[in-house]
Amino acid sequence: MCDFCAFCRYFYASRYLPIAYFENDVCLYSEGFPRDIPIYQSVLRILTAARRTPAAYTAADTGIYGIVRTSETGGYLLLGPAYSGHITKELVLSYMADNAIPRNREQEISQFLYAIPHYSYNRFLHVLLFLHLILNGEALSITEHFDVSDMSYEHEMASRLTQHSLLAREEQQEHGTYFFERRLLEYVKQGNPEQMRKFLLETVMQMPMVEGKLADDPLRQAKNLFLGTVALVGKDGAIPGGMDIEQAYQLIDTYVQECERLQSVDAVKNLQFNMLIDFTSRVAQAQMPEGISEEIFSCMQYIATHLTQAITVPEVAAHIGKSRAYTAAKFKEETGRSVGEYITECRMKEAKNLLRHTNMSLAEISAYLHFANQPYFQNAFKKYFGITPAKYRNQ
């Protein structure tokens, strides 16, 4: 019989995703949840009523939850929350309100939510299917299990497409962005942010693009165009250019969340400009530097994709299957920096990105990037860049 107490403990230690085991709707074991807080009663009611499991649910605060039943005991595992975008103060307060948590525990709940790694919805569903396979010995298809085909929906979309095409002809709208997009993707793949910046500025000033109509509302039109562009750039530009797949999808999710919060067309356009430069710069960072071996480059990529977690030299060494001493010496030899120094460098660069491109507070960035506290983050940032985080943001 499965030891679910140990199962929850080891799962959380490996994934940092909160997990609990229930029998007869009573929680017997849990890992990763805040103390003395009933575990998501409203979410439980929805998930336990699902006709089949695994099942997933997205709450009002965008948190993703899941349930996996076990045939051995009739009990079930509850997972979540997981988030695909940045944790903001508004999200923390929404989580607390939904779970009736008093305001004096805001710092504790913030730390709890910041400690959860980013999970795209697709990645979260795969975790549920993996647990189902382990517990029940049944392999399920993600598309067949979670995506139910609805022919009436397909007919409705076909009808809308026909109407959209007729309207576009009447208004003489064309999608004139094909060659523009090809050029964008080439610059992203090459990892050339300066060339990308020059291309964007010249194109916007000299050749305004003709775009197809995606919505009647101008703000919704701008957002829809942004959503299409960020997905295209991430999947067809950044990943082929060498960016880590999971990191690319997480960045897509982050920009999608940020876009939906904006309230003006100009703000969306500014975000799109910054997004294109950001992806291009990250591809440049991901491309293997000269004189760096594959195993040390793999260490560098591991660090870059785990900045929101506590990273240790033994963990980095285990990633490439080498000893701590070998990894530390080899890393220093090839990069000229210790593993710890490189981790700090990556966190500082990510902090600059967050300060420039998001509205996260200094406290939120400090917790998100696993600095000891906000004063330590501020002092380290000033020591590293010669300017305080607040002054850098306001430049």
C-alpha cells in the first residue's frame, strides 16, 4: 500500500508544488500549505464533483488546482495552487480573501506563493497525468482526457470565420504582416537585440503595418495582436534560437498576464516593443559562449531557469551527474566565476528585467528571486550596478 505521507513529502521536495492527500474528504497529509488554514474548501467542492479525474480548475485569482483520485484507497490528491505569471500584491490579497485569511498574515502568504515555481497550464496538466499513471497504472492522453471535442463549437467558429472574411473584404483589410513577422523571427533566432531595436524603430517610423481586424474595441485589438505575437516569437523564434523550452513558455505566460492587466493601447504597444527586445536578449544569453563545454553550458541554463528557487552547488552538480568539487572547479575554470557568483549575476540581471518591464514592488522582486530580504536585495543591487533599484526603475 502506498505511503501517502511519504509520497506527499517527496513530491513537494522535488516539485515545490503544494500537495495534500484526502480520504472521505478529510485531509490526512499535506505538504507546502500555510499552517492552520483550511485547504481550499470552495476549490475542493468543484474538483471533487468532477465527473472524471484527473481534473483541473482555474480559480478567480488565476491559480491552477488539480485532483487525482487513487483506485487503491478511494482517496485523492489535491495539488495547487500553481501560477503561470508573476505573483503580485493584488493576487496575494485575492488569495487571502478567497481563503478567509486575516490581513496580518500577508507577509507569510506572500512568501508561500512566491516559493511556488511557475507552471504553465499545459505543464500542470502533465503533472496530473504523471501522478495518475503512478497511482493507477493508466496512461492518458492530454488532448483526449482534457480537451472534449464539441462539434457545435466548430460550426460556430466556421460561421464566424466566414463572416469575418466577408467583412474584411468589404473594409479592404489585409494581413500585411507576413514579411514583417519573418524578419522579427530571424532577429530573435540570431539573438541580436541591437539589430532588433533598429529594425523596430525604422519599421514603425517608415512603414506602418496594415493589420487584420481581430476585435471591434481598439484596446482588445491591440491585446489580441500582442498575444499572437508573443506566442509566435516564443515558439518559432526563441526556442529554435536556443532558449530553454520551459523558460520560453514561462516567459510567454508572464507577458500574457502582463498584457491583460494593461488599460491603454500605447501601454500594450510599449510592452510589445520591450517583449521583442527581451526575447532576443535572452536568446543571445542562451547561445553557447565560445570556450564553454556542453556540461557547463547545461549548468548555466539550469541556473537561468531556476532563479526563483533556492539553488545550491550540489543541485547544479547533480543536474550534470558530476561531483560538487568537479563542477565547482570546472565552472570556475571555464567561466572565470564561481557557481555562486554566476547565480548572483543571473539574479541581478533578472531583477533589472523585472524592474524595467513589470510593476512588481521591490519586496516582491526580492522574494521572487530568493534574496534573503528586501534590504539585502537593495544593497546587493546597488553594489552590483552602482545604482539603487528604485533609481534604476525611474530612469
